[in-house]
Amino acid sequence: MTTAEDIEKAVEQLAPRELARFRAWFETFDAAQFDAAIERDSRAGKLDAHAEEALAAHRTGRSREL
């Protein structure tokens, strides 16, 4: 199995063009993983309290960062 250290060493060896290609791929991959986690949390109800707080603030005209 490949370890993070193995991957780090391989990335360090990439030519600039290949590094740019890898970076673009990883950005897309990472965003998809993040989106999937948000979807799971949303379906599990883990975001409900935050949503309710934001909606309550909106209804009362409060403006603050959540």
C-alpha cells in the first residue's frame, strides 16, 4: 500500500507541467470529497441547528457571521 510519505516523495519528483496537472486533479478530487461530506452531514441532520440559527437571524434582520 502507498503511504502519504510515498506520495509526497513522488509529487516532489514531478516536472512543473505534471505538478500543475496533478494540482488541478487534486483540487477537483478534494472539492468532490468535501461536497460529499457536506451531503452526508446534511442527510444525517448534522447541519440542521446551523441552518435554523441562520434562518432565525435572517428573519429577525440580524447580521452576523455564523
